[in-house]
Amino acid sequence: MRATVREVAALAGVSPKTVSNVVNGGVPVRPATRARVEQAVAELGYVPNLSARGLRNGRSGVIALTLPEMRNPYAAELTEWFVELARDHGWVVQLDQTANDPERERDLVSRARAHLVDGLVLNPVTLSASVLASTEGLPPTVVIGEVEPEHVDQVHVASRAAAEEATAYLIASGHRRIAIVGAAAEVRATATSELRERGYGDALEAAGLPVEAALRVPLDDWSTATAARTFAAWLDRHDLPDAVFAFTDSIAFGVLHVLAARGVRVPEDVSVMGFDDIAAAAFAIPALTTVAFDRKTLAGAALRLLARRIDDRSAPPETFVVPHEIVERASVDPR
């Protein structure tokens, strides 16, 4: 039989309200009292009844997090922070992915309107904000990533500016023929690929360098395997560039693999730069120079805005831009 709040309270020697404060969070409880309650919860195997809680306060204690995909390391690192920090708000996180498919994204948003979730954190796929054209019936929503709808709270990295800085860094290091891997494909061009390519073009233009179509390497998806396969095929038809700007670190790993397999030295022959600064970037061979930003800061800001929106649906939309920086490692060498 399922343990009750009263049974946990009796075992811990506290009131049911104190048990609720410990389980739900948000109300300070003395460490010694919290320890007794947590021990009683563990002994009795108590599980909060979220449905009953929702009936009492009109909330489920569940938020939804929807990302383009879950398999890449960046998504895993970001999801970890959302799950961990959501606990501070007393929330459970429901996960889903769009697989970079705008139709699937629309379906997930439509289902969010009907499901019992307190809020939605959405990473849209494309620059078109049509999926969020109407907020009618939508739970409190925060958008993360490069799509920037004007009427919804949002948290993002200045992706175009960061890509411009990354390209300018390579140019300042003496590189002129800079290939980009992860350029927008004809089908399913993403907001991230389009904005980072625009930033790349901005830097070339500022330096008086031409934008060469031959230096674009589009990808159908941003996995390491696809990057390696596509970049290898591209190298079969093109001269070696001075540098490669990979639009994610996972893409950069595929590039490094291909260059190593062909005996091309990095950074002596070709410099390679990534974006994201995932944990593995520092352990690549050579260690990867990349654009870095803090995933904890991104997740924390998104959850803060979501809590604000849940409490006040009429609050004006707010935007938080996550700071970024270039982390210099061994994969880029001056020419």
C-alpha cells in the first residue's frame, strides 16, 4: 500500500506540512529536520501524488523540455542542468525531441496545449516562428536557442555574433580559406546553421575576404558520423582549406577524425575550431579551440523565466542572452 504524507510525518516526528515543504521545496527547512524527513521518505518509499497536488493548486509539478535531438553530447549536458535545476523549483521534467522536424515540432506544441504540464521549454528548429504564432491555449513557454519570437520569453546565445567572432579569430590567426562544416542544407535548414553561417559571412566581409560557395559543407544532421562522412567526401573534391570552422564540437570531432586518418596535421596543416565547448572538447587530440558558454547559466535563466511566467501570465516577455567566449586550445595555430 502506498505510504501517505501523514505516515511520513509520524515517522519523522514532524507535521504533514513540514513533509510537504521538504518534498516540494521552495520553503526553508532546518537541515536536521530535513534529514529526518528524507530518512522517513526513504524508509517508507513515499512517492508524492502529483495528480492530487495538481487538483489542490491547479499545477501538476511537471514541465516539458523539448529539444531538436537528445543523442548529442551538448543536448545531454544541457538536459542534465535542466533536470537538476528544476528540482529547486519543485518540478519534474518531461523530455521529448523534435528530431529537427518542423512538423513534429508543431505536433509536440499542439500536444503541450492539451497535456497537464505547468510550463514548456522549447528549442525550435527553424527561424520561422509560425509554430508559436499563437500562444492561445499554450502553457507558459520559454524558448531557448536561436529562434527569437517577439512575444515569448527566450534565452539564447548570440549565435551569429559568436560565429562572427570565431571566424574573425581564425582570420586574425592568418587563415584565409576557411571552410564551414554544418552549413545550412537545402532541406531542413536550421536556425542555428543559418545564423552561424551569417556570422561567418559577416567576418569575411569585414576582413575584405570573399564568401566562397566551395568552402561550404552542408550536413543533413549534426552528428559526428555524418560530419566525418560528408567532410571526407568534400575533401575528395576540394583542396585542403587553411582552417575549418565546425558549427558544433561534435562536428569538429568528425573533422579531426578525417584529417588524422589522411595524415593531415592539426594545427600545423589545418586549424580546426568548434562551437559549444562540450566536456570532451578539452580531451580531443589536439584539444579543441571552441566557442564556450555555460549550460548551467542557460538552463537556470530559462527556468527562472518559466517560473516567472507561470506566476504571472501577463508579464512582458523577457530575453536573456547567455555570455560566450572563445576558449583557445591546441587545434588552432597562427599562420
